[in-house]
Amino acid sequence: MENSPPRRHIFPRGIRFSDIDALRHVNNVRFFDFLEDARHALLFLDLHQAGETPFRGLVVARHEIEYRRPLNFQPEPVLVETWVTGLRPVRFTLEHEVTSDGVVYASARSVMVAYDVERAAPRRLEEDELVHLKRYLAD
């Protein structure tokens, strides 16, 4: 039996004029804004809109990004595709691709840690959080 590709969370993100730098393409730092907006939708907004409980505290432990090609301003949104590649009791890894018309402009990896704000310490992921992440988990 072949492994099927993971289900990807797809977030359309418009390119803003403020995303463009002096070289007339999306500034490298702005790609992190794209990832943040997609993460916020995946882990908070979508769950809230579905009547489910959003995640209750997360911190970014690590970001890695590879810029594949310059992304110029365009009126159509780019797609930020996100899926889970690592899932542990306290942390998980998200893979991302920023695409438009089938072209990958950047690929990235974010390591997220469940965090208890009151204790200012890592915490275990809740069962409902694990269920949500498993929807996007790659084999």
C-alpha cells in the first residue's frame, strides 16, 4: 500500500504593498508573516470558526526557510500550504510551502512547543490538539 500525501492546510495570503522591498519582490522577512498568518488560521481561527477549542498556548522553538525564487507583487493571493511532519507529546513540526500557480517560492519548517503561559513552562499537548494535528500528519 502506497503512502498518500498528507492532507495540507491551505491558507490564501494576499501580497500587500508593504511586503515588497526595494528590489520589487517580497522581502525575505515577510515570508515569516505569511507563515504566521497560516499558522494562526490552522491552530486558532479555523478551530474557533468550527466551534472547536483553539490551541491554548504555543511558542515557536525554531524556524528554517529556504527561498526558492523571487516572489513579485501579484493581485492574486499566494497559497501557504502547511502539514505536520513530527508529533511528540510537547512539540510538533510544521512543514510549509508558499506557492502560486504550482510554483514553490519558499519552503519552511517550524518547530512548535505547547506552552503553559501561567507556569511559563512547556506543557503536554491536549487530546483535542493532538486530534487536530493528526488531521494533517504525514506518514
